[in-house]
Amino acid sequence: MRGITEVLTKFNEEVSKIQKIEKIYNSANILQLTIGKIESDGDWGHGGRTYIKLKDCGSTSAMISITNINGKKHIFDTSEWESIEILAGGETERQTLSEAMTDIGNYLKNGVKDL
């Protein structure tokens, strides 16, 4: 099993390879979205990457829970988080992540009853 420092270093190396764009959303809170991708014809080993980052830039309330493969939950309260980052590899991961995000948007905007 790799150590946290090794995993963080690899994560940062992979993210640094991606050309990214950003957008700021202003309301009673301020949320920054950063996204980017590297196109490829295969899986993680072929270099495909999809990157998503949501960053609190002011008064964004959220509680975040991440569960690892052993079932251990890591929970961050509203005052403890700064950003959420996802780095997915491969074309199918980009496709399914995109479809899931589209469904999330449709549900939140339109109250879609069935996914």
C-alpha cells in the first residue's frame, strides 16, 4: 500500500499535466469550478484524465463524506473543507462521470423524478 505522501505527489503530478479552465459562481456564497481533461483512447494507462475541482471562495456551506474501500468514512464539517477534487482516468470514466454530472444538474435544476 502506498503512503499518503506518495499518493499526493502522484495526484499533483497528474493534475499538473492537465490544461484547466475555471469559472466563479457568485450568490450568497462564492464557489469556484475548475475542470480539465486529457483525451485518450483507453484507460488510465493510456493517459486519459478528467479533473474536477470545487473550491469554496466564500461562505459555501457543505458537509462532505468520503468512504474508502475498507468502509472507513472521512467526514468534513461545514467549517473544515476548502475544496473537493476528483481525478478520473480513462475514456469510460469521463463518459460515466459526465453522464452522472448531467443527471445531477437536471435533478437540481428541474426536479427530474427519474434518472
